[in-house]
Amino acid sequence: MYRTSIPRLACFGLMLAIPAQALAQQAETTEVIKLPLINSSDFDFISLVFGGVLKKAGYNIEFTPVDYTAHFQGVVTGDFPITTGAWATTPAPVQDALASGKVEDYGPNGVEVREGWWYPTYVEAVCPGLPDYRALMKPDCQKALATAETAPKARFVNAPSDWTTDVDKRAEAFGIDLEIISAGTPVALAAAISGAIDKKEPILAWGYSPYWITAKYDGKWVEFPKAEDACFSDPKWGSNPDKTWDCGYKTGQIGKLANKEFIAKVPLAQKVLRNFKLATGDVGRATEEADVKGRPMPEVADEWIAANEAKWRAWLK
Amino acid sequence: MGSNAELERAASPPGRLIVAAVATCVVLALLPFRWTWDWPKEWVIAPGPPITVAFRWLARDFTIGGVEFSGILRSAAKVVELPMMIVQSLLAKGFGPFGSAFPPLPWFTLLGAAVTFAHWAGGLRLLMLILFTGAYLLIFGLWTSAMTTMASVLVAVVVGSLIGVALGVMAWRSTIAEGMLEPLYDLLQVLPIFSYLVPILVFFGFGPLAGLVATVIFAMPPMARTTTLALRTLPRSIFELAVVTGCSRRQSLWLVLLPASRDTLLVGLNQVINLSFAVAVFAAIIGAGGLGTDLFAALKSLKLGPAIAAGIAITLLAIALDRTFRALASKRPRHVRADGGTWIARHVHLLAASALIVMGLLAAVTRSELSAFPASWTMSTGTFWNDLVTSINAAAGETIASFRNALIIGLLRPVKDALLAAPWLLVVGICTVAGLLLGGLRLAVTVAGLLLAVVVTGYWDAAMTSLYLVLLGAAIAALIGFPLGMIGALNGMVADVNDVLVDTIQTLPPFVYLVPVIMVLGIGDVPALAAIALYAVAPAIKFTQSGLLQVKRSVLEAAEMSGCTRLQALLLVQLPIARPHLLLGLNQTVIMAFGMLVITALVGTRGLEANTLKALGKVDTGEGLVAGLCLVAITAVCDRLLRACARRAMVARTASHG
């Protein structure tokens, strides 16, 4: 990706020079700042846009692939001083990083995520009554969703087991008999869903958005009673008087974190981080460009930066 | 602690039988109690949380003389990283930030030098292989990624082989060292990478070194094991030769013994290379870049074409590297006559390679656009593979599904249900008694201790879920692998095909075929079982074939003279002589099957491997480590029982002949 040679270096120098004139403030350091890419389009687009803007401000940015969970440890140690993709819906690694005392929370980045139980629309033929969750309790629907491995229970293809999905808690609270099979990785989840759709096999699976699978294929979210705080703490709330968790999913936020010691040294980058906000629709479109149309993500991110100059210039002020 | 005499008495066959009978009675008497079926939750001892706390302290707060512990390790890491960075800069990245100060060597230089070197080391055949590999990488636009991977693997192979040979020699010299190292190897090969991923990253930084450490951990053990085996199976006459010629200890090792065991060592080296490439793909998720990154980036959006292209590139590189090392190791010193041509004529390869490198450097500095392969000359398979999967699903989806269901209902579920339903005490009892009868009191105590540790920490059900897949997978692998290895020993052509097959299985990243298999078969245990069986077949073929082929020609000739047919010679002469190799093969088959669980966790199997993955997500280092160690415990039990079984068979055979 960065097969840079001498003429390109000259360009790079030029790029450094122009914004330095145009901007009131400039980068405090030429040290390499490593930003994470986790090979997930939503995360990578957000990180690439943020890094791209920091580059315009004159910072020396290097994007490095890394494991999602592990990269929070990198924020703690300072190897990856900034992350713009902390999913609030899987809180454990984020909280662990914050608990170290070395990491500061910079709040949400404006992108809203939707998560929940998802199915291709043709499943409604065997489970009449969907998207209402009560349709899943009917014996015919259970039978249609069962596989040789899970029979007599219906199968739920869950997200990797290191994500917090609480499918089991909800299934228990609503009394839906499910055998939950974790996909292990997002890749396996995508393969399972797309293979089932090829064969028009009934499937109930974990879905999230922005994500290309839920965008590309014709499908729907299972509808549950709307989530309120009381649902998770008060058993009396909701349809099941003895259990908490008898409600749906809240929409989540994606957060921004930074290593305290590092961010103190770079006030301009800190300002950009604080102001940095993207629209959910922009991220959704970008993931489609990359995953469905097959364009390289850095190209898609650069395009956004070129088209939204007014927006990111405001972050620098 | 009993005295030695007591131990010996217990170890003697009648003593063993009595102890076994008593143990059986105890187990049967306890079975009516509920807790011998399912270990109660309240009784679970959880060493996980304190380990997590201790690790956090070690990583974040522990200081030596005011310097943070992780900081000290990281500074040391920088030094070790240096050679790696140099190789990587030379091959792929260039020097300076983004290769600005000095670009990497251009493709035609590297390929030219490699081809020249190949011709010098291995003749025309090796030259063709290298040329083909290079052309493939260029045409599919994978050159830069491939060189990044190549750089890290080269360093890992050198480091891994050196450490492996050193440990192997140590284990051969001292039985105490061997006793300590053997379980360590099992640990390194089976402990899922998720168990130690976070500690490695925190202590060694998110750089190439973390990848190197992870690679060496996984790839080194076969080298160490084969070194010990090689030295141990050398004929006495070679040792005598070393003594007679007046070698010192060091001289005899380096100049006589190791060269004499070259063939077995090459098997070890091949394993180090293959496993290093296998891990290199995984190192992509911790920032190593290269072909692994390409592969996962394509798979993320289920683009099978680029993923398969990158996967095949890894396999080709592994085969090319292995054959090159093999050619180098087998190259005989050339004895030239003093008047045998001019200096130039004798060093034509060296000169050609040097010229190419100098030319390349000049080209790289003056005309940098030359150093990139023209994009318009590259190609891809487009959506061919995706279309293929879709059409298979459309055409044969139902037939495949009914076959899968039959397999699940007929084989997978019964085995799994039986293992999960059986009371743990019964399983522990059976294994312990087996250990007692096969190997004696010491083995029985080891087996019981390891299994009880799994019970007490509350991972029994998960362990049985892992075990069921591994047992089925290893059994299928052995049933396919041993016959294939035997046929290979009879027929040179088959042997060549087998070699390529083994290298492909071991280096083609499992995800490349697992993802399409999931798209066709659906997610679950069937694709996982297929992956385990396929992966574990490699050592079964490899060790059978190489073991059989190593039987001395003179022995075979003797067999022929006494009227053996080729098949009789194989069954009656080669097989018995090669038994140590076959046993190592069986042992490795089982261990590889356990090792593959790391991958199957990623496609949703639910045993101990899933616990380690889950713990990674919760940043629960302790929990991940304990679950990983339980997996190691189960592996060790299988390994030790198998070995005792085999040893006994050997003793029985010798006794009946004597």
C-alpha cells in the first residue's frame, strides 16, 4: 500500500507544507502515530478518515492491522495511542482499558449501531407472524429453524463468542427454545448467512449495522418489546414477571479513546479527536462501497475526506 | 511417597493388576453419587481470576529499579527486532518511513537472484519451481505482500531451527532435560494462541517481534523432537567413528552426528517451515501484514477469489523455501581441480547474482517506477470461485445437506452425547486404569492428576466437547494417512505427490477452504471435523513415509535376497524397523488434531478452544490461560496413553520373538 519512492516523498513533503500554511495550528510532532485497522469495514473507515484528517494536519500517521480486542491493550500501553472504534455494545475490553487509569474516554463518534436478531425475509414463509418475536415460539417455526445438530431446538447462529450479545438471556426470558451456535469470527458468520441464503435455507442469526450482510441481503430484524433500563434490573417489567432481559436491544454508540500520556503531548490531535463525528449513513455507504462493490477502503475514505472538507476543517478549529 | 521398592512392586504386572482392580472397585462404588457425574458448581476451584489480576499488575504496575517490567522487555525486543527489520526493509518495505530513504529491492532483482541461487543449489528443477512461484506472485499482484511474509518467515525459520536443534541436543544428552521439555513441547503446540496473545502483545509490543515469538512458539517443537529422535536412532558405528577420529564433544556433534542425521533433521526443518507459514497468516491479526492481511481482507467480504490466490501463494512460498533448504542441505561439496577453469567460470552463479543485485540497486535508486511490476500485467480469478459455490449450492444443496445430516445423526451426535453423558469419574477411572496397565503407577498418577485438574476447574464438559471432535478427526486422519504413507514408500511417484499434498495441507490457510465449506455445508461441527481430519492427515502421511523410506538399502536388499516380495519387505521388514517414526507420526497426528482446534474455534466449535476465545474478548487472561491449559492436559493424557500403548506393543513383540 505504501510503496513510496523518492518522487512520492517529494509530494508528501509538499502535502506537509500546504496545510501548514493553510491551518492556524500545526502538528506538534513528526513521530509516527500508529492507528488501528481491524479488518472490519465500519471500524476501518472511521479510523482511516480520522487518520486522514490528522495527516492533513501534518501528523505522521501509519495504519496497522491489529486484533480488535487486543488493540485496547495497545491504547493502554501507548502502541495504538488513539482508537475511534470502541463499540459500546461489547463493553468488557473498553472498560478494562479505562480501568487501567491510563486511558481517557472521548465520548461517542456519532455513529449509531443497531444490533439484534436478523433473518432473511423468506423465513417469514415458514414462520408466519415474524418479525414479531412470538412467531419464533410456534412449533412449526421451531422445526423449520432446527438443524440436524440442534434438533429439536431451533438454531440461532450467533456472533463470535467474544462479543456481548445476550441472546441466551433473552431466549430464556421470552421462553424461546434456542440452541445457540457461535460463529467464531465475523467471516464465518457471513459465510453461514450467505450460504443459507444461496440455498434459501431458513436461518436466524446475529445481525448488526452498519454491516454489508444486513445491507446487501433482503432481511428483517426480529421485533421485541422496546428496551428500557428497568427491563434489565426489574424482573417485574415486561411479559415475563420472573425474569429480567425480556426486551429488545438498545441502539449503541461507537466511542473514542486515547492514551492520556500521549494525547497530552498533541493538543491539536486532541482537539480533532474531541470534535470528530461521523454520520451513520456515511459509514453505512462506505462499508457497502468496500464490501459489496469491492473497492479498497483507503480509497473510499480519501473520497470522503475530499468531499467533506468543510466538515473536517471545522474539527481543526 | 512410597519407597522405590514399593513403586517397583506396584509396577510389576501382578501388582498392577491388584491396584487396577482396587481402583475399579472404588470408581464403581462411588458412581451412585451425583457429584461423580457432574462436578458441582460450588466445588469449582477457579485459578483464573488471581492470574488475571497478577498479569494486570505485571503488565501495568510492576517495576524493576523504577523501570516498568514491560518496558525492559520491549527494549530488549528492539534489539532482537533489528535483523528482522533489515530483512523486511530489503525485501518489501524499503528503508526510512514508508520506504522513503531507500526503496526495497525491485522484483526482477530478487527473482533473478533467487533463480540464480536456485540453479546453483538445486539445478534446473529448483530453478523452475522458483521461477513459477515468482511468476505466480507477480501475475496475481501479490509480490509485495509475499515479500513481507517471506521476510518474517525467513527469520522465524532460522530462529526456530536453531532453538529447536539446541533443545533437541539438550534432550538427547540428558533425560532430565527431556522429561521437562517433552511436556513443554505439547504445551507450545496445543495452547491456543488466544491464551497468550494479549500477554505477548503487551510484553513485546505490537510489532513484528510479537509475530516472531508466536511463530517460533508454535513452529519450533517438531524440530526439537526430530533432532532428539535423529540422534537417538543413529547407528552406534557413527558414534564410534567420532571417537576413533579423535573428535571433541563439540566436533563430534557438529561434524559427525548432526550431518549423519541429516535426513531426519530435514523432516524437522520442513515442519518448521510449514508451521511458520501457517502461523504467519495468523500473525496478520497482530499487525504483521503480508499475505495474511490480504487473505483476511478478502474473506471479510467473502471474496473467495483473492483469498484463494493469497492462500496458494503461501503454499507455493512454503514449498519453494523448503525445497531450497533441502537442496542446500543435500548439496555435496564440490571438489574442483586446481586447474579446472578460471575463477570466473567457477563462480558464475555468484557473479550473476551479484550483478543482478547491483543492477537492481541502481535501477531502484534512479528509476523507482521500474521497481513495481506493471499493474496491467496482473490478473485475478474474479468472481469465479464465488459463482462456483453458488452453483454448487443451487445444484446439489439438498444432496449435500442430507449427507451432512446423516453424518451428524449417525456419527457426530452419538459420540458427543456419549462423552458428555458419561460420568467424569468413569472416564477418569478408565484412563487411569489404562495408564496403570500400560505404563505403570507413574503414568497412572500423571493421567489421573491431569484429568482431575480439568474436573476441579470446572471445564470437564468443554473438554469432552473438544475431545469428541479431536478423536473423530484423528481417527479419520490416521485411517487415510497411514495407508497413503505406505503407498508412498512403495512408489516414488506417489511419494512426490504425497510430499506436495502434505505441504499444501499444512500451509494452505484453513480459512481458504473452510469458508467455502461453511457456505456449502452450513456452520457447525461437520466443517470443523473435516478441517481437523484434513490437517491431521499431514503428519500421518509424512512420518509414515519418511520412516519407511529411511530403512537402509542394504537391509532391503537382504530382505529381497531372502525372497521377500516388495509388499512383504514393507510389512515384515520396513514397518517394524520404522516403528519409532510411525509412533512419532501417530503422536503428531493427535497433537495436530488438538492444535487445529484453534482454527475450529473461529468457525464456532464449542469446546475449551471456544473458552479461550471468549476469555480473549473479556480480557480475562487468567480464564483463557486456564482453559488453554486444560486443553493441554487433555492432549497430554492422550499422548502419554498412546505412547505407553505403543511401547507395550513393541516390548510384547520383541519378547515373543526372543
